[in-house]
Amino acid sequence: MNVTSQDPQVQPGDLGSLLRYWRDVRGVSQLDLSLEAGFSQRQISFIESGRSVPGRDTLLTLAQTLDVPLRERNALLLAAGYAPIYSETPWNAQDMHSVVRALERVVRQHEPFPALVMDRDWNVLMTNDAAPRFFNCFIDMAAREGPRNMLHLIFDPRGMRPFVADWEEVARSLLQRVYRESVGGVVGDNTKRLLDDLLGYPDVPRDWKTHHGASTTHATMPMIPLGFVSEGAVLRYFSMVTTVGAPQNVAAQELRIECMFPADDATEARHRHLLATHASPQRPMSAKRRP
């Protein structure tokens, strides 16, 4: 069942099905939900069967208890006949000004290592100067059409794919991340399309869902690094992902900041040397426009 709000034509009769869907996603019974939310099981049963329509506050309490993402909470409100309450304005709208300024500060302070701001579909919205400089050491980023997508950049044989070390392990870990880090833990239509596109590239391991082994190469590391081969040496990085705390805006909830860190001292030294020997061919992507 499709519950993502990419389809804005939500019908009032869908409310019971939507609520039941979210219970199933979270693995919560009607009884569990009633105890956690403070409503009777009978009341929840009546909502799901379409025999009653809850008040707006009741519905929001149920959505919060089920940790429903803000975009999908709007869909629940529409299905119940209420107006959405969470703004779906773009990430760079005027009311997001303070958040955008904070994002600019974070990515700028991460120099000389790459930092990117992405939306829920891994499209790059903003970077620091180091990100395009780093990737331009391997490929001509200006030749890639926008909007730029970080995963397509890594998986594309015309992108960074030829330079990725330990390709199969990296590909598996990135595909698993798409599932693990999907907003609200829900794989919606856009995420499914993204996964299908990525699996369409050559040499993508098909056992990514079931493979859980760690290679001896990275057995001593607490994470699977993303390695890039440059001049015969492998530069290994890992990421830290930051999200906006207590968001009240759909775009704010769906933003993620990805900061790349060297996984070892040798990579840090080689990274600094690499950027020092390559002139900056383009400006960083700004917060005022999509790449």
C-alpha cells in the first residue's frame, strides 16, 4: 500500500487503512497502541474500521506514538478531513532561513574535508568548497547533469564507481543505508525507485539484503569505510550524519548533513596533499540553488 504523500489525492475513507498500515510498520497491536497513546482499544478499532473519525488532537497523538514522519502525518490529517499542519515549503524557503544558515556554518566548518546537505532522496542541496574539489580530483563534476545525487555519483561507472575500493562491500553497505536511514524508517515509492535505479548499474551485488559478513580488510574498524583509489593509494573515509532536532517542518525533518572524515592518519595526509595539488575548478553548491 502506498502511504507516501507523493500522492496528494488522499481520500477521507483512507484513514483507517493508513492508521492500520502504520501500526503494521511499527509492529504495534491495537492494544499496544491504546496503552501507549492513552486511548481505548475500541476507539482505535472504530477509527480503523471507519466507524468513527477522531479529533485532530487524537489523531496527532496516535501519529506521534507511532513515530509517523511529518509528511505522512499531513496525509493522515487530510484523510481525516483536516488541513495539514506541518509546512511543506521547500528547504530553502524564507521560513527555513535560520536552518539554512546553520547548515552553511556546519559544512563550512568541516573544511578541508567534504560535507554535503542532502534531501530524503540523497539529492545534494548544498556543499562546502572541499566536496566538489575532492570529487573533481577524480572526475569532471561540471559534466554531470543536476540535480546531483550522491548515490548515483558513487554507483555510476561514469562517475566515482571506477575509483571505489572494495566495491562489493561498499555497495552493499550503501544499499543497506538507504533502507536503514529512510525517513521514519519507511521505504516509500521514491526510495524504491532509487534502489531500482542503483541496482540497474553494472556489478552491483544482488545479495545486499542478506549479506552481513565483514571483510578481513576492515575487521579492525568500527565502520565500513568508503575508499577511493588515487595514484595507487586508497583514501578511506567514514561519514557522520546529522539531522535537524525536533523539526516542525517537513523539509527540515528530511534534511541530512553528511560529513566525511578520514578513517586513518595516512588518508588525512593524502587528502590534504590531493586538494593542495588540485585547483578549485568550481564554486561550492550554494544554499540558494539546487546543484
